[in-house]
Amino acid sequence: MKKRPLVFMALIVLSGIMCGLHDINRMVKIVSVIFLLCFVLQKKRDLINRPFFFYLKLYLFYFSLFILGYIRADIEYKIFNTKEAIEFYSNYIPSNPGEFDYALYLKSKGIHSEKMLDDSKNSDLPLSNIRNYALNKLSSSFDEEDAGVLRAMLIGDKSEMNIDLKNIYQKAGISHIISISGLHVSFAGMSFFMILNKLKAGIGISLFGASFFTIIYGFITGNAVSTVRAVIMLIIKYTGMYLGRGYDMITAILVSAVAIVFFRPYILLQSGFQLSFSAVIAISCVSGIIIEALKLYFDRELNKVVSALIVCISVQLVAFPILAYHFYELNLSSVIINIIIVPLAGFVIYSGMAVIFGGVITDIFHWMNFRGQGIYMLLGAPAHYTLKLFKNLAIFGNMLPLSTIRTGRPKGLQIAFYYILLFIIILTLKSQCSNRRVKNKRKVIISVLAAFLLFFLAPFILKRPCSEKLQIISLDVGQGDSCLIMDGKRSVLIDGGSSTSRDIYDEVIDKVLGFYGIKRLDTVIVSHADADHVNGIEKLIEDRDVGINMLILPKPAQNHEKYQRIIEKYYSSENKKPIYLKDGDVLHVGKKLSIKCIQEGIEDGEDVNRHSSFLMINYGNFNMLSSGDAVAEDEIRAASSINNELKGKSISFFKAGHHGSKGSNTRELIDLIRPQYVFFSCAKKNRYGHPDRGVVDLCKEKGAKCLYSYSHGAIIVECSEGHFEVMPYKML
């Protein structure tokens, strides 16, 4: 407490800010208050040695800090929850599980109106002329692929980076290389400091110049969270050097966190903030303690490769819950690649910066009628060849075992349990190393082994548990259709396409599968071959990270050319042939769920909508009817089969035929099924006029509650014994 007063003060302010954000989990508030009380009440034995009023003033001071943080976050919360702000954010709320929360991102930026959003897009960044010069120089000096990576690494602009290459980096677990972080800021700041120091500028001028340069560099790169954090920490370090004081990394981390969060409280909830700070905490605390313990255990310095391995593993250990929560997958093999890549990143950074500064010089000489174009090839060669190595290593890393482990989004208790285990391990190590010696060598080695074991067990600890209830998620795919059904570990996808998005698989379906931790689908059912039902299915079949055990197509698909591409792709990826759906076929999923074809689709050369089968999904007392894009004629033909299945009961959940078209959803069908809920899957203001007003009125006339994908988002139905609950995702 006496050694690090700033640490405690920073923690208390952060606790106040967390409690002030009313819309985050109530448990965070409770934990924060408990932490504050524990801190206030610690070291009670010292009360006999200090006057009562000393502690009263001390606690009042800490409580004031807590209230300061609370009030700051409360002000932000109230601004973002005005009627106008809520209406603004409603346009950016995610529609499906697993989608990026753009509304929360805007809150973290302090944007709460369309005008502010437009201003942020149109306004130039500080020092934009320098930024644009550097970007143009990189683009003109390197090939397109290298330029895209260097623009991201050095200037923070990822707009020109190749999408496929970005995905390769991300899957390999090295995407941090292309983000401005402490590594880049340290290279820039320390390099400038050494240059000034070599020029005999004096320690004061060198430190001030380096600090000023890092601030300028932060503005040029767009002031991302990781950049601001690194700049603040580096300035604290320079200030300590100037004053002749030691550098306490924990203090610097927390001071920078408070400085960032105090002005933008909602940034606490962003993955960039969490990953940036988790990395420096891991380096300063976890890896430092493990390396120190092993050094004392073996009574010698550790090999540099071993130390680098421990640092990489420590960063991953601390970051695993954050990665699983935000990105739904972990990569254990990335540690191997990072050991090679991180030390080599300096070559890319220095080479890229040399090209930029070399460009300034050659531009001056060009004005003096001197051309030095060859200098770019010479200065940029290290970056070019190192980036080629990075790409090959990333591709190799993606081929390694344990390269991609899909966990889904873990629950809060899983994350808490994981961090408690990690805390116990590190605390045990710390307690066994004091006065430059090891108290108990056996406990040290067991703790180190436990840390490495936790690294490999992380995917299992953080794996999202399967729900005990049946879950049916009718996705919001715009003008299209897709429905995911999960019963325990079994999963079925019915359709997956959209006419409003060509990349609906990457944008929605894959994110939903990732959110629930689905690595392999048991069954994929295709209603018919229209693009708004299948263009995502085609991409799903091509995705090597997600498998399909069984593909079911409508019976007419056996002889129809529109299905041939899907059949060929499925056969080449799974070495299997699809199954064709016929009358009476029943698919049993789990113990209680069944999907029955009560009427098969019929062959129609001109209208593939007629290929759609009528599917009845049954789970206890719950039932759901899905008819794809079947037309009115087919609905009338299916009436007797539906009546035999219902036996006088009503339909619990009806997915409106053909997105609510007036050419489907006949009065005869609605009168027969009397649905409790009707879901219309369509885009807002689509050119087809879906859903038809007459169909909606007819459903409401029969007492049905109507739900729309464009306004309610995905619809989640949870079923248990004798009960089901319907939850619009946008309202959760």
C-alpha cells in the first residue's frame, strides 16, 4: 500500500467507472464494491498503531476517488441513454448472436448521433498531411500486398490490406503484428531517443524529444487504444529516467488505463482495450514471475528462446478468455510462430520507416534535379523479404495441430474460474520466491507445470457449454432465410442464404456458428436452390474449419442442374453424397427432437420454389412448421398431411412461407395451423414488398404474434419440458 499508492488509487477509480456503467453485468458492480471494501478493511491490525482520524481521512479520500470514477461513467451513461441516442443506437445494434456490436463501439468513441458519426468520418485526423504522405510513399514503394501490410503496421490504416492475407494472419494468431501497439511505439520512441542521444543532445532534450515524437506518432497513426496506452507508458518511463526514478510497469499500466477510460468509459468493454492491457499485464506480471522463479530454481539465467517462449505463453494465458469471448476460437500453435515473428518485426518496422524518411530525402533531391529511385528497393528489401517469411510462417501455422480451436463464447463463470486458477498458480509461484531464493522447489516446479497445463486445458475450460434446452435461432440474413437448431451437442442448419448479401456466410452464419462453438454441423437441409436460401450454404461447404456430417436436399434436386454445384462441392469436401428428402422421412436429433418431411417438394422446371418440402419440427409440446418458398397450390395440397400431424393442435412457431409473400401463406393454411408466433424473414423495404400486409393482418386476426427479422433481429426460441420462450435478439 505504501509502495504503490498510484496502483491502488487507479484500481479504485476503475472500480468506480465500472460501477457507473449501469448497462454492464450487475455482477461486475458487486465484485467492484467487494474489492473496494476488502481494500478499505485490509491490515486492520495497523489500527492500533495509527490514530483513528488518519484512517478516516484515508478512507474518505479513497471513497472520493471511487465516487469520482462513478460520476464520470454515470454522466457518460446518461448521455448515451437519452431518447435520441437510443434511437440512434438502434440502427447499429447487432441482429444475430456473434455479430460485432457496432453500437457499443460507437459508445466507446463517444459518438451518440448521426451528425457526430458523419463528422468523425469526414474530419481529417491531426497531422493528416504527414499521414497521407507516409501512406502514399509506402504504396508507391512496395507491391500491393506488402504496401497493405506496412500501411497497417506503421500508420494504422488497414483499408488497403488484402482480405485473404488478413484472414491468414488472424487464423495464425499473429494479427497483433499488423496493429499499432507498444512494440511499434517502443521501436519508434526508443529509436528517436538513441538518435538524439548519439548526437549528444543531452539526456533532458533526448527524453523530451523522444516523448514529443511518440505523441506525434500517436496522432499520425490515429490514436488507437493500444497506441495511446503505449505512448502514455513510454512517457512515464522517460519521465522516470529524467528524474532518476525507477520504472514501475504496473503503475504505468494502471495510470494509462485510468487516463484512457476516464475520458471514454465504454472503451473498457472493447476487445482492443482488453487485449492491449492483458498483453502488458501478462508480460509484466505472469511471464516475469515465471521467469524469475525458474531462474532461481536453476540458479542461472534462462536461455533467450526459453524466455521468449514463456513470454508468448504468458500473453496467451492471460488473453485466452478475452479471445474466446470476442472471437470464439483459440490458437495454441500461434506461440511457436510468434517466437519467430515478434523479434523479426523490427526489420519490417525499421525498413518501412527508412523508406518513408528516405522518401523525404529523395523528394528534396528530386526538387534539385537529382533522382535516387533505387534507394527505395534497397531500403525496402528487408521489409519485403521478412513479410514474405511472415506469410509463409502464417500459412504453415494454420496447418499445425491445434491451430484453430472453436470454443464459442464462454459464460461469465467459466471466465472467472479460469482467471482464479491462473491467479492461484501465479500467486503460489510469487510466494515461493523471496529474498533471491526459492522456498520450496517442488511447489515451484508444480506451479510452472500447472501454468503450462492450464495453457493446453484453456479450450476445454472456456468451451461454451451446450444448453440443456432446445434452441432454435431464426437468423436475420436480410432478404433471405436461415435457421439453426441445436439440441444439446447436435445441430441442424435449415437453409442459409441472402439476396441482400453475397457474403452472408462470413457476415452472419459463420459468426453465429462460432458464437455457439459449432465446429461441425450434424445436418444441413436445403429447401430449394434459390440464391437467397443457398449462397451461404455453398460457402459453408467450402469452409475447411466447419464440417457437415449430412447434407439433405429436396427430392427434385436429383435431376435438377441448379443443385449440381452444391452436390459437387459437398462430395469433394466430405467425400459423401447428399440425401434426398421424401414424404414421411424423419430426422431424429438428440433424444426428443424430430424433423419430419410431411410433404416432399415437386418437380417444376420453371419454378424452383415448388421444390420446397414441408417440414414439421417437434419437441415435446412444441412444434414448428417450415415450408421454404412453397406456393399457395402446394400449401393447399399439404393441408391434409398437416392436419394429420397436428391432430387438432395449433402450431407453436410458423416461419412464414416465402418471406411473407401473398403468393403463399393462404387463408386455408393459417386457419388450419392457427400459429401462436409467426416469423417473417425479410429485409426492410425490400423490392418484393415482403411481408405482404394482407398476410400479416391475417396472422394477427388468428391471434398470432408477428415477428420480423428486420426489426427484431434473430428470433431465439428456447424449449424445455412443456414450455417454450420466444426472444427477439435485439431486445435481449
